[in-house]
Amino acid sequence: MERKVKVAAVSYLNTKPLLYGFRDHQVMKMIDLSMDYPAKIAQQLIDGEVDVALVPVAIIPKLKEYHIISDYCIGAEGPVASVCLFSEVPLHDIKRIYLDYQSRSSVALLKVLVRDHWKLQVELVETTGGYEDRIKGTDAGLVIGDRALAQRHISPYIYDLAEHWMRFTSLPFVFAAWISNKALPVEFIQQFSNANAIGINNIPAVVAENPYDVYDLSTYYTQNISFPLTPAKRQGMQKFLSFLR
Ligand SMILES: C=C(O[C@@H]1C=C(C(=O)O)C=C[C@H]1O)C(=O)O
């Protein structure tokens, strides 16, 4: 390839297993890797600033062209732990929900659950920066990623969005997938998938090099986040996208 493929990944702990195998892998000779929060890298892929990104699947309708590459994703087949609605009061007493500015998929998922599953009458409020301190009284907040793992120690009521999606549809959920905005060479995709698989097949090693006392990462990587992009997950993804149309 003449130039390096620009790859953007999510900067959260949930992505560590996917990136673990990149170090010392020959795919590194083919790519420029950058990291940021999901909403940022979504915009980079839409604007063509990068070629491949681990983007929120909710932005697929905004891409002129898209290719799902690799058989790995950030998904869940039950509670995901790090995408939750946090509150001091029970679900039906919530009056306002702050939305996470770092997210695209989870915000869209929350809207689907609020409207079609929970059937709540609430005010939804966009945010642009830290808002966790506003999760008080009847004001709740959607928080994703590492900040959600921390918020689990603070909020008494926790509604896990992947768990509630499963109750609603009986399907798993895909938050993010590796998506390119142009066709890429087969040999690149093979190397890229191979690099992704290394950490997924060595979770204890990934956990060992990421000391973290907020949440048990072994549980997170084996029972919460589900990485393989299976046929059932693709079905869940199509179902979710149909709600967004
Ligand atoms: C499970 C998660 O999945 C994420 C949620 C995303 C979103 O809401 O747009 C995007 C990427 C993933 O990192 C998480 O961040 O906790």
C-alpha cells in the first residue's frame, strides 16, 4: 500500500483487548493509530479524516459508504456494565435525563428504550462536558465507558441499557464495530483481524497489564463486553438500525 491506513480506536478500557495484539504486530507497519472517545472518532470517519474506526453503529446511516471489517465489535449479550442510566430514584420517577456527549449508539439506544420500551415522559438534555455531578434527585444521566464503571459506585439505581435491550428484543446489542469508509485491500483486513484476535484469545494477559480497582476487568471482558461479531449480533444491529430509520 502506498500510504498508511488511518485507524481510530475508542480510548476506553473496553477496547484494550482488541488493541492488545497490535503492538509488535506487522499490521502496525500499515497503519497510523489514534484514539479518542466514540463521538469524536465517529465524526472523523464521517469527515474522511480516518479510513477505519471503531465507531458507534448508530452513525452508519451518516456514512456515504461503509464496510464492516473484521469479525470483532464492542457488543453485549446481557448486562454490559458500562452503558447505564444512573439515577437516585426509580425509573418511573425520573423527570430529566442527561445524555452522554461521548456517545452516539447509547444515546440512540436510550431514546429507543425511553420511547418504545419503558414509555417514559422525560426531558432529554444534550451535554457537552462533565455532567455527572448533575445526576441528583429526579435528574438522571446516561454515562458510558470507564466513567460509567466509576458511576456504578455512586448511583443507587442503575439501568443497564444492553440488558434492557435484550429484554425488549431478545437480541444482543452492538455498540461499536470496526467500519471503513472505503474498500480496503483484503491482505490488510486479514492482518487487521488477526491483530484483533490476539488479545481476545488472551484476556488474562490483557487484564494483567491493566491494573484497575474500580471494576473487575476479567468479568468485564468475559461476561459483560462480548467481542465476536456473531450472526445474532448482526441481527441485533439491524434491528437497532431499523428503529433509527
Ligand atoms: C460498551 C460501550 O460501548 C461503547 C459505546 C458507544 C456509544 O455509545 O456510542 C461507542 C463505542 C463503545 O465504546 C461503552 O463505551 O461502555
